[in-house]
Amino acid sequence: MTSATALPEPITTGYQIDATGLEKSYITPGGVTVRALDGVDLHIDAAEVIALVGPSGSGKSTLLHLLGGMDEPDAGSIVCDGRDVTALPRAELVAFRRTVGFVFQHFALLPALTARDNVMLPVLPYKTTYDAKDRARSLLDDVGLAGREDALPSQISGGQRQRVAIARALMNDPRLLVADEPTGNLDSTTGAEILDLLFGIRETRGVTVVLATHDETVAARCDRIVPIADGRLVR
Ligand SMILES: Nc1ncnc2c1ncn2[C@@H]1O[C@H](COP(=O)(O)OP(=O)(O)O)[C@@H](O)[C@H]1O
Ligand SMILES: [Mg+2]
């Protein structure tokens, strides 16, 4: 039996991240080795909003997955607030992942679940000591979706779906938000609103944000642009 999960402590600050010498290759079903990351060094300050910018296939998603602990590098380290997350034992890696919120281009909501239940997904397998429904409702308020908690994804707009996905990413009070082309499926006005929301979250929660984008307007608004090409950061 799992023990009850307590309400996450409100964060005081986002992660400071030091990635060093990251390498990652994939082997395709055809047996070809693809070098997705080829020696990436990246320092990210706490509560910084970083835009990873580069052509399709340059390694953006791979780097985001490594930073969020979703995948392991072949070489290199990722130190978050002094802790090397690439060397964590399994149980601690699971706990680390809970401190990272993920936002995706295609929202990744479950179509049969209401907005509220989608937001509750990260804690659904756990017994919580707090009222997860209340927390989900209040997060939906925070992202501008008050009153829409019973809506299904098919009943709301793309921008609203992304707001639900962002509320879900906040359920565990993350110290890092990783967003893979969060505006890629939205028109430019809606995309700008989603970016406003992410900046507001950084202001109020002090969370570190790393996003990947193709959109120069989105990138230009971030604190820093990190160009990437062929698995290497471009100086
Ligand atoms: N699971 C995988 N299997 C094989 N190759 C992959 C896989 N994931 C990514 N790649 C390859 O790694 C490289 C980097 O991909 P990716 O990180 O998705 O780049 P981006 O997000 O910038 O488009 C590309 O050449 C891509 O085809
Ligand atoms: Mg990608």
C-alpha cells in the first residue's frame, strides 16, 4: 500500500541547473545510430525562462527529456541544486520527476476526462492528505479556467486545452517546467497568451522554465535564447 501523499511544499525557488557534457544517441529500428546530443553544456539560473531554438531534429526534445529526468544521457551530468539527477537511485529519480512539470505541443490531455480530472492525473494513483479536487479546481482558476472544470477537452479551445495542461503540470508544485513547443499548435495571439501565463507562473512561483520553440516571437520574449543545431549548442 502506498502512503498518503502530502500537499507539495510551496517552492521558494526554481531549480538552478548545470548540465555538462551531455551526450545521447538513439539506435533506429533499422540499426542506424543517431547522435541526438553531442556534448551539451548548459547553465540555467533559478527562475530563468530559457528558449531552446533550433531546426527540427536538432535535439531540443531530447535535451528537454534529459533535463526533466524522463530519459538518461549516455554521458554527462545534470546537476539540479547541487544534486546529480543522472546518478539518482530509481526511487529518488521518481521523486525528482515529480518536481518537474511537463507541457507538450499537443497538450496530451486524456479526452474522456474532464479538465479537473486531467489536472488531477499526476496524483490520481496516490492517496493524498489534501483534497486533490480542490487543488485542481484552484489551479484551473489560476490559469484562467474558473468554472470550466467539468468541460471535456473536446469542449474547449486549443488555448484552453493548453491551460489545462499547464494546470496539470503545476499539480505537484514543480521547481522546473519543461515545455516542448507549447505554442506550436496555437495561433500567434493564443500562443502569446500562453507565454503570458508561463511568465506569470514564473513570477508567482519562481519556477525555472525551459521551453523549446520554432517561433522567433516566442523565443524573443524569453530571458535567454539558447540556439541548438545538430545536437550542439551554438555559441
Ligand atoms: N526515439 C528515437 N529513436 C531514434 N531516433 C530518435 C528518437 N528520438 C529522436 N531521435 C532523433 O534524434 C535527433 C534529435 O531529435 P529531437 O530531440 O526530437 O529533435 P527536435 O526536438 O529538435 O526536433 C533527430 O535526428 C531524431 O530523428
Ligand atoms: Mg521536438
